[in-house]
Amino acid sequence: MFVFVVFMGQFSQIFTYAMNYGADILWVFSTMLYMIPDIMVLSVPMAFQISILMTLTSMSQTGEIMALRAAGFSFGEIAKPILIFSVFLVGVMIALNGWLSPLGRHKVEQSKEDIASKISKVNIEPKTFINLGDWDLFAEDVNKKTKIVYQVHLSRKNDDTAFSTKVNAATGKVDVDNKGISLTLFNGQMQRVYSLDSRKIITSEFKKYSVYVPLSQKVSEKRRIKAAELTTPQLIQAVKRGEEAIGTKQWVEYRPAITYRISMALCPLIFFLLSCPVAFVTTKKAGRSAAMVYSLAFIFMYFGLITVGNSIAEKVSFTPLVYGAPFLPVLAGCLAGIYFWRKRLSE
């Protein structure tokens, strides 16, 4: 259920983004495919942990654990196949966290930047500023059927010259094709105002004025790459370059991200240590409801401690604590698991 909520939240964000920028359904579908590894980072350990408790609890209820014990199998031998599979899942999590998820996240962010740099949707509304690339369009009234606009005010946003440009017209028409947007204005006036002295104005009247805006826009600033978009080797290389080379914000974000990924990768192994001894002692009376309660408790505690550890790592400058704080759930899980196993084996 938690993974479903996360998935729907991600889908809602992508769909809203597509609606805002006029992307098609193919873009939404391809973007969601890139997000699958990111979703699997959460779903794989959760599914494994719940399956351990549900399966072993069911075996305890039906007497299968007791039968195996009577046949001479120890608790360790019964749990050995699960341990082997948990180690395998650790390898899967390393691949997901270290490579597949960052590559998918980078594709998603790059795709969002690309779609945002294109004017693929022009929604003409009266008394509303409309983004037309380097221009802003404002109209007092709009005929949506004919795309005729009335009492038009057009202003240029990114003017590289010393003058700012403003155009006013009585009427105009907006035409959109696959390559760009054509705006034709009739019976108006153009003003060129000197940026250093607003008293210097160049004006001219026109009967027809045309502007063509291509669908692609120039990106003014280079997008900052987040830690979640870098593979683990890339993160290590970035941290090795030092704070001055990558900037303080990235330095604070990148360093704990390395150990955070290791902590997430060890999640299946920690869940194995916690779940098996608890499932072995689950009584018939408690049943699967108790298994689900334990599952949710372990999941929330583990990921809660990960959040606390990351928060500590990002707020301190002491290097051992920066790299060690994300291991807080691993340490707590190991101690709790050892305690549960000792208690189980002593009985």
C-alpha cells in the first residue's frame, strides 16, 4: 500500500507537469518507466520483509516449523535459504541504488527540463499573461474559436539590447503550428524604452506587426545536478574533487548520499535479522495480523531512522558523523536482530 501511494504520488506529479507544459501521453509513459528503479528501491525491501513474516507465520500456524524442528533442523538451518536470498537482494539493491535509480532519475529530470523548454501549449485566456518564449502576451478579450485577441499588450522579457520593447495593438491573431507560434497584430504602436533613461523613448505606429516565436526556448541557467541523479562512482569522484570545486550545497548533499545508499542496500539483510526470530515465536493466536503489525513497525522504524541519520549528516561538518549517521538504522537493526536471535536460540 505504501509503495502504491508513492507510485501514485509520482504519477500525479508527472501528469501535472505534462498538463502544465502540454506534453503528450507518450512522454508521461516513458517518464514513468524511468522511475521504475526508483520505486523498486522502496518496494523490494518492503515486499521481502512482509513476505518473510507472512510466510514464516503461516508455517508456524500450520505446525510446519514444529515439524522441521522435530526432524532435527535448527532455527538457523530453517532460515538459511532466506539468508541467502537476502544477500542476493542486497546485491540487487546495490545495483538499483548505485546505478539504475540515479540513471533513471537523471533521465526524468532531463526530460522535465526538455519539455519545460518547449512551448507546446498555448492556452489563451482573457486578462491573463501568456508565456510566448521571450515574449509575454496580455489581451483584454479573446475569441477562442477564431484565436482573435483584442486590446493586446506584448512585451519582451529577455531583450539583450539597451532598449526594452513593448507593443500595443487593437487586435491580433495567434496561430500555432508544429514549429512555432505566429502572432500578428493590427493597428497599434511599438515603444522602445532606453533601459538607463526611461525618458528616452522611440515610438512608431503600424498597421500590421508580426512576431514568430519558435517552440524551443533557451535555458538561462545550467540545472544543478542532485545527488539522486549521480551514480555512486560519480558521487565518489565529485566528493574527491572537494568543496571548492563542486560548491558548498552539493558538498553537503553529496557526502551523506554515499553511505545512505549503502544503508538502503543493507535493508533486506537487516529485515532478515529482525523478521525471522519474531516470526518463529509468533503464536497461532496472533496470526497474520500480528505479522503485519510487526512488518509495518520494522519498516517505519528503519526508514524513520534513515531520515534521522540523513538529517544529522547534513547538519554537521564532522566527517566521521557525516558518513556514519546514515548507518544509524543498520546499527540499530543489527543490535535488535542479535538480541532477538539470542533470545530465540536460548529457548
